[in-house]
Amino acid sequence: MTKAEFNDKLKVFLYGEEKIPCGEIDEIFSRVDDENGISAKKLLLESGKMTEMEYAHAYACTTKTTCCDLKTIKVDEKVLSLIPAETAMKYCVFPLGISETDEGELLVVTDEPETPGLAEELKRVTGKEIKLIIGVRDDIADRIKQYYI
């Protein structure tokens, strides 16, 4: 899905949620300029219209993926060694566990799952198929500090 397609789907999702008035959604999305680093996520968070967890939920619903609240998830410490601390810090990612239903994919939380090449780089580092899950950056950083540093 392209950024434009994602933004259109996100906008429709937000209209349906009815937590932000439609006019405000339109105004925010009229200022999106992904090529210059002005993303819908950045504008929604900076405007105070959404928290990072609300955005993660909206992202997951829009892309039919998964979001997780790292504050409430039990960490499978056996998978920590699969992603070196340097890689976890560089990309702000945190391994959760191995999927039991998706052919043993490594579940990895990131706040930017659409980062080009991220899943491929993590696959190269770990030797495992990767399933990216969206989460909150500060929570990911806290877990990295707690388990790696």
C-alpha cells in the first residue's frame, strides 16, 4: 500500500471513529507532505488529537496488522538474543516472541513499521522471518533499556 493509499484509509478510519471532528481531520490531512517528513502520524500527534497508542491502534486497524501495548505484554526473554542490543537501539525495535501460528516468525515491535527495508534488515540480522507490530516509541525505548542496557 502506498503512503497516499494508507493516508486515505486512515482518514476514513478516523471519520468512522468520530473522536476527531471531520473538519479537523481534513485540515490535518491537507498538511501531510510525506516527501518532506510531514506525516499524518506526526501531525496527529503534534496536534494533540491522538496519543501514540491511539495512533498505533488506528494504524493497526487501517492496515489489518497488530498493535501492542508493551506496558502490558510479558516478554519472552529467550528471544532477546536474536536481536543484538545495537540493532534494537539503532532501529528502536524490541523482540516479543516467536509466532506459533505464522510459521515461526519473530514478532518485533516498532513504532515505524512502514520504514523501508526494516523487516528485511531484521531478517538479515536474525535469520528469521519477521512480523512487525506497531507500538509506542517511548515504551519500546523503555523495554530496550530494561532488557538490554
